[in-house]
Amino acid sequence: MISRPPRPREKGIPEATVARLPVYLRALQVLQDRGTATVSSEALAGAAGVNSAKLRKDLSHLGSYGTRGVGYEVEYLIYQISRELGLTQDWSVAIVGIGNLGRALANYGGFGTRGFRIAALLDADPEVVGRTVASLEVRHIDSLEEVVHSKGVSIGVIATPAGSAQGVASRFVEAGVTSILNFAPVVLNVPDGVDVRKVDLSIELQILAFHAQRRADGDGREAERVGLEMT
């Protein structure tokens, strides 16, 4: 780990910047795997899908400004972003709902390399409880509170049907978990001070459908215009 002291940085990083930091980190890790030592703001912005001015502004919140004519040191920038995102420590995660999605999340190998440790799997289905998934025995949901405390769970992941999600979220909160990732298609009610991130694949697909339809409509109008010009 690089021991270089961090530069002074601004307090209060905008939420939009925080949302882009994981994208920058992923691009940087790809560069590091290729043996790249430095990267220009233009190249990194292109890999992350943003413009270079926005990237430079985002990274300035970390106290990182790059070097003129050289760019950013890949390894050090990975450290800066990882530190800001809290990935330089180990985060214990519990997944509730071990259906197809829950099993896929449990078996995903990328969590461990990014500071997240899947510590517990829980479900209410007697056919699932007791099975081994990703080298972990699935515990019954009744043991949620005990698991949170014994495993030091910091983040709860909800991959249950919609009807069960609120109850699971409330139990996580009561057990002291203040960070929840929700895959269930429902809005959760939680107290102030509890962070919930919602992942709704159907909404993302609907947004893609909207843009696909706009492109199709635009192509249709363009074809109609060309046809009229030719008549």
C-alpha cells in the first residue's frame, strides 16, 4: 500500500461525484491490470464514459490534480478513491433471500477484491436453509439479529420478494445495520441515518426502452423526410 500522505481535500463531496467514483475506480483497476503506470485525464474520462473536465473536477474533491504532461498515477489514484469510498477496510455483508439472485450475489467473486466480505446468508424457506452456497451455510432468517452481531455485519443486502423486504429492512435497522442494498421491487421506509440504495432492473430496462424508442422514432422521421425530399 502506498504510504504517501494525502493532499488536503475539500469536505462534503457531492453525491453525483460519489456515484462516479466507483466507475473511475473500475477503469483504473483495468489499467493497473494492464501494467499502466500513469493515465491522462482524457484517457481516464474516455474509459469511464464522462468528459475530462467533469473527471478533473470530481478528482479535485479528493485533492488529486494530476501532473501536467504526465496525468495521474494509476496506483495512487486507486488508493485515493478506495480510501474515500471506505474500501481500505473490510466490510461484512449479509444477504437475505437466497433465490436465484441471492445465490448469484453470494457467488460473485468480485466482492472480496473490493473490500466486501460475504459473511452470512439467510432465508426463510426450509428447502434452502441448511444448504451450502458459496462455501457458507444458509441460516434461517430467525437468526438475523444474532448473525448481525456475531459476524459484525455492516451492510445488509435484501434479495427477497417485495412482500418480505420491509420486514427484513426493519430487522436489519433494529439490529444496528445502517447501510442496506435493496434489490426488491419496493420502496423501503427506514429512519433517518439509514442509507438505502435501491437496484431495480425493471426500471433500468424501461429507461433503455425509452431511449431505444426515441432512436427508432427519430430514424422513422428521418426516413420519412428523405422520402418526401425524393418525391
